[in-house]
Amino acid sequence: MTIKNSKLTRRSALKVAGSGLFAGAVGTTASCGSAPKQAAGPAPINGIMPWSNWSGNQVCYPAERARPRNAEQLAKMLKETTGKIRAVGAGHSFSGLVPTDETMLSMARFRGISHINKESKEVTVGAGTRLSALGDSLFENNLGMINMPDVNTQSLAGSIATSTHGTGEGFGSLSSYVTGLTLVTAAGETIKCSATENKDIFDAARCNIGSLGIITDITLQVRDSYYLKERSEMLPLDEAFEKMEEMRLAKRHFEAFGLPHANHMLLIEFTEVSKEESDANQVEAGETGDAYETFRTLANVIDALPFLRGTVMNIAPRTVGVEERYGAWNKIFGNIRDMRFNEMEYTVPAEDGLACFREVLDTIKEKNIDVIFPIEYRYVGEDDIWLSQFYKRPGAAISVHNFHDKPYESYFEQMETIFDRYQGRPHWGKLHNKTEQDFAALYPKWEAFKALRSELDPNRRFINNHLNAIFPTIG
């Protein structure tokens, strides 16, 4: 479920623009065919080991690190301590949700499926379970997630906390498939939640940004296992936009990748198929490689010869033909992203999505913004979760990125201005500049969430610097 698998290889990308155009770039940038050297990570301070997120843009020095063995030990720790605590999952959030200089809490020991209800097709899963491991376990039990995000290294609790999602207007975010959960409050009280038990807490906790308590287990609605066909095609922009509107109305699984400064777009659609069809269409992998590495290569070339940007970005996509891939749902949906980047994502009303997306692409061209990282576009169904980006409205999620070692602030700020014009709601785990005043206007249940948050955590134990701007103290 990613551009990563596209057959846009470094070899073809460099070849298509012509050896003459690239002679100067190759001659002056010896490392243009490989990723830049890894920068040294943050160093310890006064003996305290640093924590950093996946992209490296968030760093902190927690004085204490806790890793409870079970729910009882977690509740005891919360009852017997008074300091601030932030839970950490896979560290795949780009916003400042995790950093703390007090206690960092890992739920890594809360992993795996603890119960399967075959009749209702519900599974109860440890909060620290990675999505990739959950996918494998479900598949082994002939079950499948109804929808799945395209990055599978995240923890389940972290994904729920930020309303992480896959794609398809007929399908909700991962949070929308939660049917129950267990929450331990700042005082160490254990609360069971569902649509019929502690419903207000349930509706708030399914997208909680780590501000209500610590979730220990989550019950998910699942389905029978299934197989998928993934079809990707590079299309001219206008043709792609027409097809996207048709696919939205059909509520299909699909996503699009807009290429900055280009006149083409990559469309990827997913269709459920039988196991027999999937098995019959398994082919030996060719020179697929990692398309993110290809864009890294192109970025290095353009850094040396910036006047080539438009040429490179319009010629390279023409080398990509129609591609198809078959496999089990968890292998097609889930992907590992090993090319690091920083990201901002906003969700605008679904009916405004294409207009907003086109404005994003046009603005990058008109302002000659220095970026070539593809822009991701997905539809997601509405839900009733208080702080979900999809609360009471289906959404179009638009994600802008830049490589982790490239500046992103100015680019993201310009994109955020566009998203604001369409009443965009930011993804909680990705970069944004919103404050409480902004969120109060975007979320009808904002005051209800704040009141419940204060009730469950009156001493603000789960509030760090980032959340303090979102839930400031009164007076």
C-alpha cells in the first residue's frame, strides 16, 4: 500500500533523463546513487540516555524509564508515584506527543492476542503489539483486519491514540474498529470501556493522544482472512483526477501519489480476490527496489543541478507502466518504511479533497518549492470518535513529506495555510502548528473531551510540553 514497491528504480530514473543531462551531476556528486551518510545520534547528557523518534526530529532525556510486566504492576506504579508520565510505542509519531524529561513508559511487554471470539470475529490484543505482528497472528488464525494502515511497524495503542488509518471512504480508521479497551488512569484505577460500558470514555479513548491514561489492551472487530490484488498505474494529472472522483464515489480502496513539479500521478487500487487467483498470479520479483531510495537519488542530483528539477520529475514517471501485485491482505496493505522522512498530514472534508490536493500540487509548482518527495492522498470513512480527524465527516487525508535531513518547516507551513482554507484537521501524530483555539473550532466534542480529560487526570500527569499547548491550564 505504498509507492515504495513501484518499479521506479534508481537505474531507470537516472537513465531516462539522458546521459548528457546527468553527466555533470554524476561527475560532481559522487554519492548521488546512495543515501547520505548517517548522522550521529543524540549523545547522553549527564549519564542520561536520549530517546529519539523514528525520523530523529524529536529527542528527549527521560529521567526514568518504566517497562511494567503486566497490568497489575502498571496500576501499582501509577498509584505509588506522582510524577509526569508519557507512554511510548514504536516512536513513529513526528509531533511531540512522546518527549518527556520525567518518566517514559514502554508497553512493550503487553503484546500478542490474548483472546479470539470466533463467533463475533473480535480479538483482544496487547497495547504494545506491533501491527506487523498482529497481521501475522490474525492471518495464522484465518482472520484479517478490515482495513490497515500502510506502515506496519507502529504499536496498536499508538495507532489508536492518533486515529491512524488506511484508505477507502467505505472504511474507517483503525480506531473505528475498536469495540472495547482497558484504560488505567493516573490514579491507578482500571476502567473497562465499550459502546455499552463507560461509553463517554470509550468514545474519547479511541483517539486519546495519550492524554487520558494508559491503555493496556484493545478489542478489535476483524473479519475472515482475504487476499488482495494491488494495481498501480502512472497517469497524466487530469486523467488521474477524473478517475479518483469515480473511485471515491464507488468507495473503493485506493490511494494516489502526486509527484511535485510533475504532470503525472501514481494511482494504486486494491481489489479483493480469491486465494486461487492470488496464488496463480505470484511472479518472481524483478528490479523493483525501493522507490523512496530512487527519489532520494533524484533529490541528490537536483541538489547539484536544480534547473533539472522539472525535466527529471516529468521524464522519470514515464518509465513506470501498469504493475500488479497479489498476496495476503497483511502483506499487501502493510509496508516497512526504511527511508526516513518528516511528515505533515491534514484531513479535509472528502468532497473538497481533490480541490485541495490540486491546490497543493499547483502551489508547489508556482512557488518553485524545493521538494520532490511524493504527496500521498487517501479517503477515509467518517466515525463518531470525539477527537478523530474523521468525526462526523468522511475525509480526504493529504500527507506532505520531506527527507529527514532536509528542511521542512517553510514547506509545511505553506501547505498548512492551504489545509486551513479547507477546514483541515491535522493528524495527531504528525507535524502541525495548531493550538487549543484551533481545535475548539474543528472538533464539536472538544469541550467534552477536555472535561473528561481533567476528570481522569486532574493533576495533569499525562501532559508534556506539546500537550500543554493543546490543553493549557486555565488562569
